[in-house]
Amino acid sequence: MESPSILTPAEAPLDCDKCPRLCAFRHEHAETEPSWFNGPVPSFGPTTAEVLIVGLAPGLKGANKTGRPFTGDYAGDLLYATLSEFGFSKGTYAGHAKDGLSLSNCMITNAVRCVPPQNKPTPLEIKTCRPFFQSRVETLPNLRVLLALGRIAHDQTLDTLKARKRDFPFAHGAVHDVSQTCRSGEIRRLKLIDSFHCSRYNTNTGRLTAEMFQNVFAKIKELIA
């Protein structure tokens, strides 16, 4: 793979203005909640990770507030508890970015780095944020498995890998054999695993249970064993 220095940065700058609607939304909340992070939320975890967990976008009162993916909202409660159970984290998750928690062999990122209104990024915003995600994928030298939490994360991953969506339909628990052609021309084989998003709505409605989520991580552990 090419040196990270000649790629698009893997993390968006804090003053990123590529998406006018998202930029305006961030600034609006910066005025009403000046103590919040209110910026493109960077990925969390070591760059030596074999597993990349891909969420949708920062939650308004979660990552947009705390500055760390899935931190401070219900989705994070389930995700970080599951990561701990399967040995992907060290320390105790306490819902804020200074709780001392660290990740082991996994990284968490988002398909879109800025909080969108109603948690719904537009297709153009998803595409505009793709270079950051692409660089994030390319600059993980040990990457073996990508976990897509929800369809938007699934589609962003496939578009980044230039894979046809009809060949890899989204389904909870599905494991897809995908490949990445790096800008250097190197091809590496990866696994893409799908899961319903660990949102409060999905868990409250029974669309996703803790057991279903745990089963996905059990598959991941088998793949990287």
C-alpha cells in the first residue's frame, strides 16, 4: 500500500466544510452547546487493528457531544459492552471520551464523520465523505474484517471497495468475501460482515437483540483467530 502521507487524510479536519448542510448544522449546535465537540468525529482505536467497525454517523447527543464514536448514547452502551465481552477493549466504558477506555485489535469509524440532521445523511454527503473513509481503510495495514453496522455503512464500504451492491446484499450476520485494490495496485482479501445497527430503535423493537449482536462478534473472532 502507498504511504499514508500521499493519500487523502484518514480523518477529516475539524473545520471541514465539504458538506454545507452538515457544516451549518454543526455550527448551529456549537452556538447552543459550545462545550460539545461539534466537529467531524475521528476514528477510535489502534492503526494496527485487524477489525474495522463502521457506523453510520455521529449521534447528536452521543459522539457529536463527546468527540468519540458511539460514546454517550444507547448504541454505544451495547457496542462497548459487546467489545469488552469479546476482548476488543480494555478499561471500563463510562460514556465519555476521558473514561480511559482503549480498544484492542479493532477500530471504530463512521461512514459519515459529521452529525446529520435527523441522523440521515444525503447520498451526496455520503459520497463526499468517502475519501476519508477510503483512506482510513487503506491505512490499516493489518485489516482483515470490516463490520458494517447498518445499510449505509454497508453501502459506503462496498462503494469504497468498488464492489457491486447486487453481488453483496445486506443481511444481518452475512459474511461477504470482498477485495480491496489499493492505490499502489496491491490487492488484499477482506471479509465484510453485516449487522443491524445497534440503535435504541432496533433493540427496542427486537430487530436486533444482544444475542444477535454477540453472534456477529463471535464470527469475527473466528475469522481473525
